[in-house]
Amino acid sequence: MSTTCTHCNGTGEIARRTTFPMSYVGPGPVPEDALSVVAATCDECRGTGRIEAAAARKQ
């Protein structure tokens, strides 16, 4: 059983700053006209948008 990833809201993408420290901004997808923000693959679900039950228990 899997659940929707809360880090990316199930999109598989997150927004990161383009400047140091490249921190998480919010769930993606990132709008084309966003400034100083880039889309990245979600590091919690590895881009699938879903988290398996065993991994969800660890959070």
C-alpha cells in the first residue's frame, strides 16, 4: 500500500532555490516564469509521487 507524497503533493517535482543553499521552496511543478527557482525531482519519493507504506512509517 502506498500514500501520496506530502513533500511534492504527488507531483514528483519540488521547487528549489537556484542560489545557495539550494533549499526546498515547495511542491512543484514550478511555473515557467518563476524567478530564482528550479524544478527538481522529489527526494522523498524519487519522482514517483507515492511513498510505500514501509517508508511512510519511518517519516
